[in-house]
Amino acid sequence: MMKKILSFFFLVCAIPMSAQQVWSLSACIEHAEANNLDIQRGKNNMLLAEINEDQSKLAFLPTLNLNGGYYWNFGLTIDPITNTRQPGSRQTLGSTASSNWTLFNGGRNLYQLQQARMNAMAAMYQQMELANNVYLNIASSYLQILVNQQLLEVADGQLKASAQSLKRTEILFENGAISKDNYLQSLAQVRTDEGNKISAENALLLSKLMLYQMLQLDTPFEEFDILVPEVDLTAAAMAGYQREELLESAVEKQPSVQMATSNVSSANYGVKLAQSARVPSVAFSGQLNSNYVQGLPYFTEYYTLTTYTLVENPLTGSIDQVPQEINVPNPNSQTAYTVANQLLDNRNQFLGVGVQIPLFNGGQTHSAVQRAKIQLDNALIDQTQAELNVRQTIERAYLDAKGALAIYEASKISAEASAEALENAEVNFETGTISAFDFSLSKNQFLAAKSREIQSKFDYLFKVKVLEFYLFNQITL
């Protein structure tokens, strides 16, 4: 969802050059969205929340487990088939397949799922908030480069003007029209302007390096450059930005507020989840077991024998013979009793429904409910605080932008006046009316006024874009 802070802002996109790529602000944001490590870590947190949600969905399904083991027994052991004590060593195998399905547990699984969904939404909004902060930092660094570029242009222009003035001063000095002090003042001004240009170049280089490192680029730094946008620097840029309905809508749309709202819903389900531990639970279970014992005989043929049991007749007192037929295996039909045959013959299974009624567990459930209610109360407080913070931030951003516009307009007038004063000073200096020191002072005053104009210009621009971000949530990719 996140991509536009300033696409609206600059209306430019990155364009490939033959020797290098020139970066627009929108291109910087898109690159950060795909490569910034903090954003990638935030995406991983979203994936973890989604995994928890998927696991909560699967909790509605029955469990299925397989158990088994092969054992070597020595000495007197219990035969798992006949359950009798048998001497000697033997090998046995036991296997079990079991399943358990919770039919009802007070809605616990449902509340866990709803809470996981709210946590996933909160993680998504947290990721959006993190990404927005990254994009705002990129925008700030981008604008600082623009400031330093224009300051360098001013410094370079001043140096060229000083160099031209020095040539004229040198000619006048050689012809005896001015004193050596005036010539030295002009020479000192050139050296000062050279230092100012070097400082401006260094500031521009450092601001570019900051954005370059922020983007974590792997291309050579020497090839990194940005586009210069066309922007609206009038009061009309903020028209209608103070409407109450726009402010209310902006507060609701902010990721930090939406994240706090999701946390409230999650905490509410947390209370219900804790309370569900007081409700009886019903579960269905089933199990299939079988065994194997090494060395058990297996006969394929049986014959019938009649045996007689002597029984005293209670009526006559005589001894009667009672016949009884038994099946006796044919020794000649004995064969190997395989593992597969024994597992099939020895299998047993059961199905059942169990009920668990919680009565007392040392106050754990009560404490869990109370903790969940406190967490809900804290979540509500955080929600109110988030809404208050965003509202205050927007109100402050509007006043900051309004104040920055006033400063820019004043500094623009001051720079224009300083430029006119500099032109007059140049004429007066060439005619010898003022000294080189006075002319140098006029140049420095113009340079300071022009620098203030440039800085206030981009300070106003950035504050307007920050305000637009909070009002329209435009840093969305």
C-alpha cells in the first residue's frame, strides 16, 4: 500500500543516463521499499504474524500422531500379546496411531484466531509506519541536497563575480586609480569566496553521501545524482489544509492510529480468550494400537480334540465325564509369524468423548483474566494517545508550514533587496565612491541573504510535504 509521498510531491521519475542514473525522489522511495533493511525486517515481522494467523486456523482441525518403537527385552518380561510373564529374551514392536479433536472449549480457538488476525493487521500497520518514517528521512536528505546545490550555485556565482571584480581592481591599482589596500581587499574577497565554494562543495558531497548510504546503493558514489523538481512555493499550496473534516479523516488513516486500533481489538479478544478457560471443554479422541513379538508360533491348520472333564453330579453324587472340544494346532503347519501379520492380528482401537470441567487451578485463570483486562485498558490508552499525537503533529505541521512560508517570503524580499544593494555597491566601487571593504561587506550581506532565502525555501517545501503526508498518507508504495 505504500508509495506516493512525494510522487505527488515531485512528479518526476528516475531516468537512465548514458553515464549515470539520475534519481528522482519517487525512484529513491521505490528503491528503499525494495532494499531498505529496516523495511525488510518489518516485512518479516508481518510474515511471522501471518504464520501465527494460519496456525490459529489449523487449530480447528483434529490432531493426528503416530508412535512406535522396536525394543530388545532380556530376562523376565511381560509378553505384550498375552500379557503374561515370560522368561528369556525377545524383540518386540509397539505402534500407536492417535487422534484428538476439540469439539468445544468455550470459543478458545475462535478467539485465538480473531486475536491472531488483529495482530497481523497491527504488524501490517506497524510496517507501514516504519516505511513512512524511512521515506520521510529520504525526503529530508533529498531536499538537503537541493539546498546545498543551490548554495553551491550562489557560492560559485559570487566567486566568479569576485574574480571579475579583482581583474578590474588590479587594472585600477596598476594605473594608480585606487590604493593598494583596496586591491588587497578585493584579493582577500576572492580567497574568501573560494573558501565558501569549497565549503559548499563539501556540504553538497556529504549530503549526497548521506542519501547514497541511506539507499544502500552498490553503484559507484561518483555516479550518484538527483533530479531537481519544479514545485509550488506559494500559499495556495496549503489551501484547505486546515479543514476539520480533513483533519479527522487524516487521523483515522494514519498507520500508527490504525495499529493502535488493531491492538485494542486484539486485547479485547485476549480478554475473551482468558475468560474461555472457565468454560468446560469437550474433546473427541480415538486410538489404534498393535504389537509384534519375536518368535511367536503361527499355525495355518488346526484339528479338533475332545477332552473330558470329571465333574461331580450334585444330585446323585456320582462322577460324570463332561466332554469338551478344543482346537489344537497342527505342528506340521507351523510357519513364520511375520511382522505384518502380527500387526494386523493384534490391532485394537477405541473411540471416546472426554469432558474437562475447570473447578480450581490456584487462581491462574482469574489472574489471566485480570491481566488481559489491564492490557485492554493500556491498549485503549495507547489508541487515545496515538490519535492525540497525530492530531497534534498535523496541527503543528500546519503552523510550521505557515510560519516557514512567511519566513521564505520575507527572506526572498530581503535577498532581492540585497541583490539590488550589491549592484549599487558594485557601481560605486568601480567609480571609487566606496572602498573595497564596503563592497566586500555588501557581497557578504547578499550571500547571507541569498543563503537564508534558499534554506527557507526548501524548509517551507519540506514542511508542506510533511503536512501533506499526514493529511493524505501519500508515502504509500
